[in-house]
Amino acid sequence: MTYADFFYDMKGRFMGADVSDIKEHLAFEFDIEDEEAGGAFYVEVKDGALYVEPYEYYDRDARFICAPEVLVKIATGEMDPVWAFTTQKLKVEGNIDKALRLKEIIEAKQKEIKKAAKQEEKKANRK
């Protein structure tokens, strides 16, 4: 998998999360350590909207460093980011309080996925 493939996969996993209740500005940089899929991208919450772009973010609140498979598990809800940090699978630099807000973004995305699945189930049951 190339960096571009990994980035667009991650962008798809984050986009669509309802962050309208997050009123503060959050900026996270993700540094992926991998020979093929390695690189950096950022996730930003600004004015109640979520942005995911394939660039470094120098004025970030927190920087997350991990292997690609760790971030996939965190983004899908298979791995708790706090657990990943305490077991040193995820390194965090910067404002820890703001870094913890990443969990809210992931949980918001998981809610959207579950909501969409329920709607699909209702449609299927109507047929």
C-alpha cells in the first residue's frame, strides 16, 4: 500500500464524523512510520467542520506517531487510543488534553457508521 492509498483510506474513515458539537479548534498531525505507507497528514476541527489533508501541520495541538495498522485499528474502533498510548503502540507529542479529544472524533464517526447501518437495515426490512 502506498502513502496515497493509506491517506485516502484514512480520510474516508475520518470524514463524515459529526464534530459540530466540538467548539474549540483542534489540529492533529499523524506521522505514519512505514517504508511504503509512511508519511504525514493532519486532521483539523475548525468551526464545527472536519478537515483531513495530506500535509504536515506545524501549528498542531498534538502529534500522533504510529504504524499504519495501529491507526487503522484506532480509526475503526478496534483499538482504544488511550490503551494504544499506554502500551506504547501510539506515541503522542503536544497537548495531551487536546489529544484525548481524538477519541471523541472516532466515536462520532462510529456513531455515523452505526446510524447508516440501521437505516440500511430498515430499508432492507421494508422490501
